[in-house]
Amino acid sequence: MQSYVLWALLGMAGYSLMTLFVKLAERSGNATTYMVLAVSTTIVAIFAIAVVAMRGELKPLLLELERRPLLWAIAGGIALTVAVSSLFHALSLGPATVVVPIYGMFIVGGALLGVIFLGEPMSWDQGGRGDRRGGRRGADLALILSARDHSNRTRVICSISSALNAAKGVPLRLGSDENFTAAMPSKAGARSA
């Protein structure tokens, strides 16, 4: 398994725990959204500065960083501020089961921006074989779990199947229930399986 996959899994676990801890902090009624955000982001900032210092990169960060990378880093900080403060506020207002799947769509947005602006390939065949399977299974599981009831889960599963067929070159008939019914296992097939 590639190291970036392990880091991605660690990040996923961290974000999952962060959601839980933010909800618990805000449920107390004593901490506002921005109080929780201030504490959380201060910890992130201290950790990031400590890592930069331990790696011997503090002097280059402060004195030698070129203007263009600095401006992109500032833009990233602004975007992250909007993203995280919006997430924390949304979690204070609504259930995590609704907020997190919506917020999690940043994955699609980030991937599309990478393709459009960075020229990165969008391919099922990118990375090692295990990376493809793990990425697909993780995305499939996220979609299935975010569906609120059984009938929606069935439609999500069929949509995934249709998308995979389309990626393989099988024509997709838009506006037709054939995609839905063709992806559904038959009752006879389900019994024999």
C-alpha cells in the first residue's frame, strides 16, 4: 500500500473523530462554535509550526519563501478558514449525519479542481491496483452509508454500478429505469447466490 493511502486513511480517521469531538463540545451549551474553532485551530497551528521547526524549515518559512508559494499558502488558509468555520457552524446547527456527507463532497470538488486547473489525470487506473480498489470501495461505502433509507441505498448501489459500467464503455441510457433495473439482482439470482 502506498504511503499516501495510509496518510489519507489517517486523515479520514482524524476528521471522523473531529466531528464527534466538535459535536460533544458544542452540545455542552457552554462553548460556542467559534470558541471550539479557536481552540481546535490553535492546536493545529501550534502543531504545524512545531513540525516546521523540527524539520529545520522555520527560517526558510519566515525569510526565504518566495512570493508566489506564499500567496497560494495564504489563499489556502483563507479557503480552509471558510471550510472549517462553516463545518463547525453547520455541526452546531444540525445533525452530523446530514452535515458530514454534504461537507464531504469537498472530495469531489477538490478532485475536479485538480483535473481542471492542475491537469491531473482522472483515471480509474491511476495508482496501484490496491489503491484503485480501496478508493472505489471507500467511495462506494460512503455513498451507501449516506443514503437515509433502504430504497435510496438501492438506488445509490445501482448508480454506482451504472457509473462503473459507463467507465467500462457500456452505454448509459439517461432518463431510463433500465439502468436501475438492470443493476438490480433478480430474485432468482439472489436466492442462488
